[in-house]
Amino acid sequence: HRRIAYLGNAMAGRTDRDRMSGYHAVLHAAGLAIPEGYIHHEPGGHPEEGLRAAQHFVGLSEPPTAIMCFNDMMALGLLHGLHRAGWDIPRDCSVAGFDDVSIAAYTRPSLTTFDQPKYRLGAEAVGLVLQLLALPLARQQAMKPQVIALRGRLLARDSTARRES
């Protein structure tokens, strides 16, 4: 794909900024331009916002061939909206989400998504809080922020396909 759009959640703050930053970085590294209208935000992360966003992408003079969504719920609404507009997914446009909600594997087409290690994220967070609470207040306040990176995985399903053109 060379024409890749991003559908974001304007209400998600840092999470949306981080995901959009990754989108920018990958497209820049690949030498791909981001045309006007290829970054679109809706005021929420539900299927309704994805459905509404479909009208935006369908209306572009040169529509994207792939759309990365802020989350799976928006992607599910987008799939529905693109289907309503007569688009064949993934032939006309590949769609991918983020989070691997349980229904993503059962949609038609099944949704390609990025699966975060949710259990491990929660366990790490609780472990850090417990470590922090075990320290005296003065040491807690002197602590520096920690960054812990956990590896997720791409679950390639039927909503995406290789594009040769």
C-alpha cells in the first residue's frame, strides 16, 4: 500500500497522539506522503464514529487503499460504512484496528488488528504500584518515571490484503 490513512479518536489524548506518531514515523521511514484528508479524527472511539468516518474517506478525490484505525471498535464501524458505500474490503481498501476485541475475529471480513498483551500490561502496572507503595513517601516522590516496553503482535485477518498497484 502507498495510500494509507489514519482514523483517530480526538477524545483519546495521549493514546491517540502516540498511535498517530507511530503512523507518521512509519510512513516517513517508507518515504510515503500523507495526502490532505488522510488523517481524520472523530470525537470518540465507538463504531458510530467509524461509520461516520467512512463518508469522509469515500468522499476523498483519491481515497486511501488502506486505513489504520485507532481501535477495533472504530474499525468495525468503518468496515460497515465502507460496505454500505459499495466498497469491497479488502479489494478496494484494507482496514486494520488496534486492541483485538473478541468480536474482531468473527466479523465479515474478520478484522486485522494489533493485539496488546493486556493481561501483562495490567500485571506490570499493579507490580509497579505495589513497589511504589512499599517505599517511604520521600523516596516515592524522588523516583524517576520508568518506561517498560511490552511486545504485542499483529493478527493478520481477512480485512487486509497485499496491494500490488
